[in-house]
Amino acid sequence: MDSHFLAGVVINLILVCLGGYLVMRGKALKSNLTNQKTMVSPNALIVIGVLLIIINVLQIIGFAQ
């Protein structure tokens, strides 16, 4: 495997994990609306997380071809 290919896949996997964290954080904030101390809304965290996951998974699939 080429090192540049492997580095790209690893970076995209890290970004997928970050997207998953944002989704989980958004859902946790949404269930506990009394204690919100964030700059963005829980729905925005969920949308950003889902977009990160989708974009990076598509890039990983594109690398595999």
C-alpha cells in the first residue's frame, strides 16, 4: 500500500469518528435541554456530524476504487 493512500484513509476514519462523536453529543444535549452550555444547537451538532460521516465514508469508498 502506498503511504499517501493509507494516510488519507486514516484521516478520513478519524473524521468519521469525530462525526459520530458530534452526533452522540448532539443527541445527549437534545435529551437534556435544561443544562445547555454550548455555542451551537443540538440539531446543528447532529447535522454536522452526519455530514462529516457521509462525506468521509464516500471519500474512503472513492479511495478504494
